[in-house]
Amino acid sequence: MPDEELETAPADAPLSPQDEAALAEDVDLDVDTRRRILTLGRDLERLDHYALLGVDRSADRKALKRAYYDLAAKFHPDRYFRKKLGSYKPKMEALFGRITLAHDTLTDRDRRAEYDAYLGEQRRSRAIEDLLADALAEVKRAEEKAAREASVESAPPRPQSPPQSSPAPQPAPRPSAPVVAVPLDARREALARRLLGGRAMGSQRPIAPSAAPAPAPAAPPAPSPEDAMQALRRRYEERVAHAKAAQARKYIANADTAMAAGDVIAAANNLRVAVTLTPDDGDLAARAAEAQARADAVLADTYTKQGQYEEKNGQWPEAARSWARVCKVRPNDGHAHERAAHATVKAEGDLHEAARLAQHACGLDPENARYRVTLAAVYTAAGLARNARRELETAAQLAPHDGTIQAMLKSAGKPA
């Protein structure tokens, strides 16, 4: 049953310390109901309409209504009339409001089609964000691979041990020649001949001194340990650069394939990795920047569609986040900054951030009256009445025939 799927999934999730304290509150609700209200309330923004009702995407109108009435019987505050609900009453009202919105949206054909398109944009933007985030991890993997390859190339070859074989046979010793007795005079004559260069003792001539042998060339000095280490380091760095260049070529080829298939996100990611591996390649950097700009345009368009849908349906916290993401991708988009500021005020969010967004929009287009009105709304929400009136007066000068601005000026009253 759909209701059972909802009951088991959130009930297993751990509770925060605040929720644990609420779970111990003295109210007229059983522990299982309290836990389910807390977990559903915590996940309310994350759950889409189908998940909240506990139905699949192909559920027909009958299944949607059955799921809605089952949940209403459990969470409608009127069911607990005159019961002590404590802090659970506003939680139940918020939960039942979302359940009602899910039912009303999915049982209307046009609204359901629009909502399904919105979910499609959400899935698309998440996939893009995941791909962009994965590029950073891919850079690290590529650099580590290049370092490993360089280390393998720079390692000295291992000495190979000679093959084990039987020892070669030693030659047999030659028999020594017989000793012949030589007369003493003959031995003296032979010694004299050797000393006189082969001449007999009777024909002695002055012996010219032999030329001194040429000195051997001096051996080059051995390199110092520091020089040897630097040489090794240079060779290693050269091998790393070579390995990175080879890796970069692979990523460039992947980018070419992705671009040919129309996948600008994958192309931008691959080029981003290639540039990191070869940062001195200016042409590659320019190409990567162009691909990233195209990927950013796709992402910004996706978040713009989400923001527009969320505004239309009064989902102001979600709209503020979507428009803020557009601003991150398009820092010079005044419309996106103004919409982000407007949604932040509606969501009762951070007014300092809302003021920064609206001020930036006015700086980008000082002549835009709408931007001034939004900045005035931020100041009004922050209790800065004088600043708000000043912006409204500027807006009235820019759009003197705008009755809405004139009415806002009258409501603001005269400055103190």
C-alpha cells in the first residue's frame, strides 16, 4: 500500500536533538504518529508530490484520491479536536497544506503536466551539478595517474641475475717445461743484451733516454649529492609533464566526442580537466572557457525555469534558492538578482542577502524602476522606512505613470 511505503521510509531516519526533545513532549499523540510527523516535516522540502502522497509517477486519479484521504485521516488537525497537540499543531497544519497541494496539483491534468516538467528540470539541474562536481575529482585522478606513470618510467631497471647453470669445466693445467741448465757466462751475456737494448756488450753505445709516458687525462669531478638530486628531480618533472600531456590529449578527445553528440556539459568537464593538466596551453584554455560558458547557459536556463515555476506556485524558499543559483552562474544578470531578492523577502529569509542581491541588480541597471521597488521592499521588511521611501521616490521618477509605485509611496507615508 502507498501509505505503508511512506510510513516505513521516514520512520527509520534518525531524529535531530530538537526532534528528540519534541518526541518527548506531553501531547495527545502516540509515539509513532509523533515520529512520523517529525520526519515528514523535516523532509517536506525534499519530497516531491508523488513521494509525499506515497504513489508512483503513473498513479491515476483514483489512486491519488485514496492516498490523499488516507493521509488526511492521520494528519488533519481537525481529527484531533480538543486534543492537546502542543508544538505539533503548526507542524500538522504545514504538513496537511503540502498534502493538499500535492493532491490538487496531481489531480489536475494541466497542473500535473506542468509539475512533471518542473521535476524534469530539477533532475536535469542535479545531473549537471553532479557532473560539474565530478570534474574536480577527475582532475585529481588524472594527476595521480600521471604521477604514477612518471614514477614507473623513472625507476631504474632491476639487475637481472645470470641464469643458473652448471660451472664451466676448468682447462687442465699444462705440463711445465723441463728445466735446462744454462751456463753462467751465457746468462750474463743475455742479461747484458737486455740491458743494452739487444746489443752485445762489445758494441756499447750511449742509450738515449726513453720519452716519458704522456700523463693520463684527469677524470671529471664526481657530481655532488645536491646536483645529483636536482638532476633526478628534473628528469622526474619532465616525465610527469609528459604523462600529463598524454592524459590531457585523452580528455580533449573525449571532449570532442561529447561536443559532437551535443553534450556540452561533458565536453566542458573534459576540457576543464585537460586545462588543469596543461595550464600553459592558451588555446586550450580559451576553448575550455567557451565550453564552460555554454554549460553555464544550460544550467542557468534550467534553474530559471525552476524559479519561475516555484514563484508561480508560491514556493518562495525554493524560488529563492533557484534564482540564487542563476545569479551564481550569471553574476551580471540583473533580472535574476532582483528575482532572488524578491523571493528571499517573500520567504522571510536573510534580509542582508536580499539587500545585497537587490542592490547589485540596481547597480547593473540603475534606470530599472522595478529593481528599485524590490530594494524598497527589502528595506521595508528590515524596518528601514526612510531608505525604502528613497528608493520608491527614485522608482516614481523612473516610471511616473506607474500607479502601483504611487500607491506604495502613499502607503509609505511622509518621511519622519
